[in-house]
Amino acid sequence: MRQEVLTWTEVDKLIDELLPQIRNSFDSMLMITRGGLVPGGILAEALDIKHVLTAAVRFPAFEEKMLAWPTFLQFPEDELLRDRRVLIVDDVWGSARTINTVRGRVESAGAYPQVAVLHYKPAESLFKTKKPDYFAAVTDAFIVYPWETKRSTFDTRLLENAPMG
């Protein structure tokens, strides 16, 4: 599988591609952890959305993907979603299990969700009749975002040891 390692500049360009598409106004955002946190934060600031929530969902790892029931590790209470226009944000629409699980739960809470992602992978989607409402790029590559690169605290120096001057 082809791999793309993105820079922060390339992420900025994807956000710039995504923003003009979002014509509806949203009074809430639901970021899917962990991939949706960075693009969601950028979009929340750009769209001036102040009611920002997170959702964490885990699926068991086994082959029968469509038979797996999710575990909601974190999800807002229905009262925080009811009657709101919610922009659900994640980094990539791959199999779309998590995104569509979150969208369904948001709808069942009485909210009006739409989905925004940086990358849409239609060939991987398990939901052939659905797609994201907003996406910046279509790809078949394995995407590595700049926030996913390995970091280390090994070379970190404490500021209190730095010379004054």
C-alpha cells in the first residue's frame, strides 16, 4: 500500500480545501479521538464553534468487522447534543465504522450531524451508500499525519538548567 507522510503545511492546505465546503452553520462540534482532535481544533477555531465535545469509540480487533459491537469509552450525554447542529470531525474516513457509529448515536440523541474529514477512502469504506458530507481529498494511500510521527522526550532539556542571559 502506498504511504503518504504529510507535513503541517500540507495539513493547512487540506484545511483550506475543507473550510469553503462547510456552508452550514454548526453550533457544536464532536471530535473523534484521537485522529479528529487536531483537525477538529483547527476547524473549531476557524468556524468559531465554541461548544466542542469529544467521542472515543473502540471496536474489538477481529476479522468479522461488521459483527463487532463498539465500546463507547467517552461520549457526551444526550442533553449536550439534543437539537444541535453537530459537525463530527475525524482525520480519515476509512472503513467508516467509527464515524457512522458516532453519527448514529448523535442522531439518536436528537441532533443533526454532518461529517467532515481530511481524507476520504471510498475503496475502504464498509458503507458504500454513505460518504462524508465534507472532505478535503480522496485517496487510497495510508496517511501519516504530522501529529502521528514518533516523538521522544529523550533530548528534551529542562528550562531551569538553561543558562540565563
